[in-house]
Amino acid sequence: MTNLELVLNMLAEATTKEFSKKEDPKTFFKSKVIARKGGSVAGNARKDIENKLGESVVSDKNAEQIHFKDKKKLEKKK
């Protein structure tokens, strides 16, 4: 997961939290609708970034793989 992916994830979570505080959902269904709204904000931001960069910002790597570029360092960590 890249820094940009982490930031987009944080954007989704923070936006969802603010929507939830404002709308104060009382049921699971209402909470689910709010979660989708927060995810939509981050999804739109991701699409805008990708359009301007001309490439995907989503990677198939996890944080350890990015931090430890050298596989030997990763194996020593375990």
C-alpha cells in the first residue's frame, strides 16, 4: 500500500466520520448509506488523481513490501 493509498483510505474514513456525526444514523442501513457516501468521496478523489497522473494509484503491494524493497531485509524482519 502506497502513501497515496493510505491517504485516500484516511480521506474515506474521515469523511464517513463527519457524515456520521452530522446525520447521526440510528440503524445499520443508515450507517451503510453514510459509509458508501464517504467511500464515494475518496473514490472520486482517486479517479481524479488517476486521470491527472495518467496511471493507477492502486498497487498490489502491502506496506511491508514497499518499506522493505530488498527481499533479504524483509526475510530478516520475519
